[in-house]
Amino acid sequence: MRIAIASDHAAFALKGMLAAWLRDEGHDVIDLGPDSDARVDYPDFGYKLAAAVANGDAERGVALCGSGIGISIAVNRNPAVRCALVGEPLSAALAREHNDANVIALGARLTGEDMAKACITAFLTTGFAGGRHTDRVAKLGHPQPEEHSA
């Protein structure tokens, strides 16, 4: 699988380890930076990652920052991308199965290397269930006018 990966400075070391591991697992990895642990702004790298997935350069993405929160928000600004912030494998699998997530976000300060690998493995090996989830996922990229129900 072709996987894009990006981080901020806080997750630079985890990004390098995960990129090497993914390559060892046989994946084609696009490292979108940064190239060092010098301070950077996570939105810049989140936007790059989202664009790579949205335009088809990568099938899936791995977004990393200190908490995973900031970069996941940045990635989700692109309506063609569904990024799920997870901290354990069940959430990673459900993000794929129910939400057809195409990017996973992890917090380097919150998630150890083994747990990050377990989350990514679940994310990459779980398929989208379709069915009742299909219409819901379609609405994620096309917000509907506000409706109120009683």
C-alpha cells in the first residue's frame, strides 16, 4: 500500500521509526516531513498529508503530532479526507470499518511505539463495512443544511 506520513517536531522521532517499520512491512511510504526535529507548525504538514491522500498520491495516511489532536484537525479540513485520532487498535479498526477513515492520527507524547504499530496495523488491515455506513460517510464530505428535529 502507498502510505503518506507527516508529523510536527514533537513527533519527528516517532515518524521516522514508523516510516522505517512501514517500509519493512512492504509498504511504499511517502515521508512528507519535517526533515528534523526543529520547531514547525503542524497545520502545514497536516495540509500536505491531506492533499496527498485526497489527490491519490497515497491510499492512506499517518498523521502525527504531540497529542495527535492538532494535526488531525488540520487534516480534516480537506473534505476528501477522513482522519481519525486513535489511541488503541479497536478505535483504529472501527475508524476504517464504520467511517472509511483514510488517515489515522496518533499522539507521540501519548502513544508508545508498540501501541502506534498496533493501531496502524489495525487501520491498514480493516476494510470498510459499507452497508448502513455508506450514506453516513458520504455526508461527511458534503455537509447538509442545518435541520432540526423535534
